[in-house]
Amino acid sequence: MANDKTSMQLISRGILSENPIFKLALSMCPAVGISTTVINGLMLGVAVLFVQVFSSVTISLFKNKIHPRIRIPTYTLTIATWVTVIDLALAAYLPDAYARMGIFVKLIVAFAIITMRLEMFACKESVNDSFWDGLGMGLGFMVGMVVIGFVRELLGSGAIFGYDVLGFKPLLFFILPSAGFFVVGLMMAFFNWIELAYKRTKGKI
Amino acid sequence: MHRILTYWTAALLFILAPVCLHAADFVSEQRFGDENEIILTYPAAIDKTVAQNPARYTVFEEADPDIRLEIQKIDVSDDGRKVSLLFKESLNTAKTHVVSVRGDDGREIEGIQVKKSYLGYLLSILISALLVNNFVFTKYLGLCVFFGTSKRKTTAKGMGVVFTIVMVVSALMSWFFYQFILIPYDLNFLQIVVFIGLVSLTVQAVDTILRKVNPILFNSFGVFLVLVIANCVIIAVPLIMASNNYNFAETFMLSLGAGGGFLLALYLMSSVRERLDLANIPPTFKGLPIAFIVAGQFAMAFLGFSGLQLF
Amino acid sequence: MKDILTIIFRLTVTCILAAMVMGSAFIITNKAKKHNEHVNEQKVRYALLGYSAAQPIPDSMALHEMYRYVVTDKESQAIGYLLPGKEGFIFLTLDMEGKVIDNKPVDIAESAVLEKDLRDKVVQEIAGAGRSVTFADQTIVVTNNGERVAYLLDGKFTGFKTFIGVMLAVDPKFSILGLEILEHEEDPGLGAEIERDYFRNQFKGKTFDQLKDLDVVKEPLPDEYFQALEGNIAAADAAEILAKYGDRDIYALTGATISSRYVNTGVKGIVKKFAYRLNILDTALADQKIKAAF
């Protein structure tokens, strides 16, 4: 099956039309759990991006060598390997950020989004396309995390990237752990609203 | 489970069994009372003036044998069997305390360990994983499957039960691998690979066994098995077990609590979502957005369990 | 049947490849990890003593690490101290009443002491067969031109959720110089505020006598005190405000009174135990005429 999309289209698909967090609603756990600041969201986003790109490329490279019966175990092993690598690297070079993210770096291994991309895309397409697809999905996840982190940090502690911008704390509630659910739910509703409004105007014309 | 129960009942009986030897020297039961109190119970009445001599007792925390705790007052109950030691400062009941009592003839009997009961501790791990640190509502794990399978009560129950079984089996297997392979050979960095491998293996095994042994059950529950792998709780439990260095019984309790907590969360959520179907929800909130908001409310409610200590 | 063979073969190859990737990643990162941990530790220690990258620690200052072990044999327990002497390390064993049981020189290199496994092994050998040793804690004695100026104490105690790990700096009279929260799992926005300056710095400057009955009060933190603790105002003004509130109890964190209490009790416990032990150790050192490095 040939892929007819350009690299740009593949990337934009990951970020917009098939955004893993807001559209596919996959891998929600970190989006709720640790998105209290932009930095946290960005760091985990980078980790996921790394794992997604490397796993996609690896599977795509070896796609003809993988026996169909052991497809899933091979995917799991590949993902686990790259997660171990990023886990060790973060623990060694960025211990502070690693401590804040806690168990979530290791949990990337169970992210449905990564396995799904391997199964649906990387095992069929060329290395090049798989790279762009992985990059798009990873970026989509990162953007989602950063947006949620931005909202929560701005409203919760009145700061962005740790710098005080508002000078006061509008709603402490937003950095409380349970607020993650509300923020994600409200943002999903917001995107739905835009989509509905867009469709309505289009329908009128 | 049975084995552990029998073991503990035996241990409990042993401690509580009335022993009639050396009546005055032998303490039959020891426990923490109020926050600054240790209560010793003797099988027979002992002399009040002897019992009230503070020089007779030395008390310290097991980890700090050089720091003696200062006794302020000693009360003896009317029947002379219960001695309560009151300390100047409140005790840290999480730690094991050692009480040595000098006998009438000046010879010191061995230190009596005063600690919270181990069964209580195990139960507290269970309660903690079930309510206080509920994996869905306070640790935010397993959300994809949580939102995916909480639409109907029947699905929720099926998923929760299958999940708990797989969780307990895989966590116990992970414990064996962790204790006897990863630690001795210094292979801790392979945690992720080993744990996820064991989970996949368990799921595959349950799938095969269920298919052969009970096809009817498989037809109703088999579909959930695939979803189990995509759930991060299942990998989080072995990781937590490894970082806390739990023993076998503790791991069992943790995985049972995690599975039970997931079942509870799914059941609560599905009950609400069945009703939401009938409610008049604004179109922008239909589906996942309203589910997230409901989950947020549950999470806030579960915050109330924070710091709960039963044992 | 043929299928199974190819499957086994391919799985093996996959595993070997994966193992190679992970193994090399481990080897590359492990060294950096240890180095970074060490650097981080040093940074925390210097920060507690009031030094930073901009204001480096003077050459006349030295940090001496002292390790405490609990030595258990069949009948009794004793406390063992592994401490740096004028020449090489010394392992000093004291009984419960503070009498010296043993005093042996230890042949261990300066760098080996820092590695927990190596250190434990050496201490076990010194203690001899039939006695088991368990590591209890470590203390760092800071000297300036040979005079003791501060102690750095490690500690861990129960928090609201799990454990709270701290490092404390106290002066020779056991007044608190600083408190650093190293690890905790308190709720973000509530208990996690214990690591913020406005909470930690309230402990700064509390004397040993004040500390003995230091309590936590459920009152709102006055704004000027907050600003001074956070270091938002000029140093001279801040010092005045801090002096004004110096003899107050600890203001509890909003919505996290229990976490605040745990920290308060934990800090009190660490300092009190240390003061008691150091007194005994110093007497023993003077009795035995042992020349410690500090």
C-alpha cells in the first residue's frame, strides 16, 4: 500500500486532525497526571516523541524480517527498549525533571498510541514516511501536553515556565491533581465547540 | 491467600495464648495505647509497687537503641494485670519499639517488641491502593481503558474482574523475577522490559487457558484481555512494588488493591454514565468531555480519603 | 514446525539486538548519573551552608563525613562510628551508656568510603564475625580552619502520603542554619509546598531551646514575613522582619497542616537525637584522646 501523503501532511495530521490527546483520546494518563506546568508537559512530550520516532523507524526498517505471528511481542520489545534508553538518559542527565515526572516515563511503554502507530502505519510504510508519521504523532502529543500545561500553570500558579507573569494566583484549584480531568474535559468540549461552530457556518453557506 | 490466613491465625493464637509460666516476668500481650502509651498485659496479677518502678523498664525504638525513651508515669490497672507506660513525648507508632523489663531477681528478660500488627499493615496497603491512592482517581493511571470500558455496567464489571486477575498473577510473577533475577544480577535497568514481558505472557496464558477450559466465560470476558495490555496500571504496579521493595504478601495486597480499585472506579463511573445517556447534555459536551468532568468530580471526592489511616 | 524454528530464531535475534541497545545505554549513562548525583549532593550541601556558584566555599573549610552503624551481637547492641581521624579512618564502638568498647583504625581509602557497599563491607570486617552491622545514618561535620562551624544531618521521616527525606544544617550550638527537602510525595499545590522557601526558611535561625518545644500554628502567614522568607525584599529589611518573627512557631501551610506538622516533628526529632549522640561521642573522643579530623 503506497502512501500518498507528503511529510508535511503526515506531521499536520498528527498535530491536528488525529491529535492523540484531543481527537483520539489515547494516552490520557500523563495529560491528567503531570501536566501541572508547561515544562513537565514539554519534557514528557519530548520523551514520547523520542520513543515514537525511534520505534516507528526501527519497525519500518525490519518490517520484512518480522514474522507475522510474533508481531505484537516484537513491537512491545522495541518500545520497551527505547523507553529504557530514554528512561536511563533522563535519569542521568536531567535528574530534577525526571524526579518530577516520576513513574510516567516508564509508563510510556504502555501507551496505546505508540503501539497503534506501529501496527497501523510503520509496519506497512517506508522508513521515510514512518519517520514523519512518528514525528507528527509525537509532536501532536507534545503539543497537547504543552497546551494543557500552559492552561494549568497560568491559571493555577499565575506563571509560565516558572516565571511569574500574572503576579497573583487566579485559581489554585487548577494545579490540584484532580483538576487535570476538568481541564482536559473542558478543552475537549472547547475543540468540539469550534468544530460544531465551523460545521454550522459551513452548512449555512 | 489461604496459606497466609492460616499462618496469621496461627501466629495470632500464639501471641494471644495465655501462658502461665513465670507469671510475673512474662508479658502476654503488648500494644500501643494512646499516642504516648504502651500497654503491657500480664497473664496474672503482679505487684503494684514493683510494676510502678520506672527503673525496671527500658524502652527504645528498634532503629535507635542508644536513645532511651523517657517514662513519665506508670499506671497499673485495678486487677494488677495491665501496666501502661506513659511517655513524655508521643511515640512514633510506625516504628517498632523494644521494651525490656527487669524481673524481680534483677535479671533482665529479653526485649519485647511492640509494633503495629503486620496484618493491619497489610490491610493498610490494600486500603491505600483501593481508596487513598486509587490508581484511577488519584494516580491518574489506566485512563484510556477507564474511559473506553465504562459505558455499561456489565462491561465495567467484566473488565474489572479480568483485570484484577491478570494484575494479581502478573504482579506476583514480577515479584519473583525482581527478587531472584533482577536484584541479584544487578539488572535493575531491565525492569521495564521484564515487567511488560511478564504482563503480555500472563495475558496470553489466561487467554489460552480460558479458551480451552471455559469457552462460555471466554466469550463474555475474552474481549477485555487484549485491552489489559494497553493499560498502564498493569505495568505501574510492578514498578511500585520494585521501588518500595515489597515482599510477597505486600505485593499481593498491592495488586489486589489496585485491581479492586480499578473495578470500583469502573463501576462508579459506569453507573453515572448510564444515567448521563438519559440526561440532556449540551452537544459540545457529549461523550468524552462530560465523562472527564464527572471523573474530575470523583477525583475530588477521592481526595477526601487522603491521609486516611485505619490501622 | 518450521514456523516455530523461524519464530524462535527471530525472537532471539530481536532480544539480542534489544539487549545490546539497552546495555550500551546503561553503560553510557551510568557514569554520568553517578557524577550528576554527586554534583547535586554537593550543591545542596553548599546551599545549606549559604554558599553557591557565585560565592564559592573558602579553601579553609572542609567537610568530614561520619557514618553511624548499629552493631548487634548475640547479647547486646552497640553504636559504631566510622569517622575520619588525623591519619586514616577510625571505627569507634560505644555501648549504650556511652562507654568505649572498641577503637580500631580502618584501612579504607577516601574515595571508597563514599561507596555504600564498599564501606559496609569494610565495617562488617572490622566488627568481626558474630556481629552484624546495619548502617544508620551519616553526618557531615563542617570545619573552618579546624574549628567546627556546622553539621549537616540527613534524615527521613513519615509524611502525609509517604516519606519525606530532608537534609538539615545546624551550627555547633544546634541552632538551625537551613533545611532542604530532598524527596517527598505530598500532593502538589498542598503538601508539596513544604519544599517552598517560605515554609523551609521558617526553621532557619531557631535555636535548640526554641526547637525543643516548637509547634505548628494554624494561622495565616503575615505578608511581610512571607516576602522576607521568599527573599523578595532587600536583605537588610528582610533581616529585621525575620528577627521580629524569629521566636514564633511554624505557620502551617494552607490546606496542609498535617504535612507541616510531620516536617516539624521530624526536624525536631533529628536535631534532638543528634545533639544527644554528639555529646556522648565527644566525651568518648576526649576520654580516649582520639584525634578526629574535626
